[in-house]
Amino acid sequence: QVHLVESGGGLVQAGGSLRLSCAASGRTFSNYAMGWFRQAPGKEREFVAAINRGALNTISADSVKGRFTISRDNAKNTAYLQMNSLKPEDTAVYFCAAAYSILDVTTLTKYDYWGQGTQVTVSS
């Protein structure tokens, strides 16, 4: 069992930045790959970024590549999503997720645990 709690969302103007945090508890954090997904109103939940257990490899969706950076601090049991150059189309509820032993970290159905989400709103 892994319990995830997101924080750091809020309202920001286009071009601004936010850093989301995902605090994990319940299991050894370092054993899990971590991912960020987002869901805008009326749309499907979509992949944003993921990082492997050793924090040596990351992958990001094309829509956020070069703007968002995923990272993790295993000593703090926390994953992060640094979001820069935010656009109105980034507005969504952002979810963090944990996965043990998966091959495709971009597929949301592969993740075992999910947080409740944090709202990010980008104004134009």
C-alpha cells in the first residue's frame, strides 16, 4: 500500500511557474516508478511525465517537453513536477501515481496507486 498526497497547485498567469509535490508513505518509496498525469474538464486523463526508481531516466509528453521537469527525492519520499512557461491549456487536475514493476510508464492503467489530485489553473 502506497498513499500519495499531491500539493502545490494553484492559480498562475500564462508564462508563470508552479512546482507540484507528491508525498508518499506506506511503502519503500524508492521501489516505485512515479508518474504525473493530468485531466482537464471533459477530457481523458493524460500522461505528463514519469521517472524511474533510480531517478536516472525520465520521460515527458511532447506537450510539456522542455517546460516541465519531473524529479524525486527518495530521502524525503517525495516526487516533484516543476512546471515552467505555463499555458492555459495546461489547466487541469494533476495527479501523481506510483507503479511497481511496469514496462510502459506512460499508460495510466499500469499504475497501482494514485493521489487525489491538485488543481492547476493557468489564466491567459
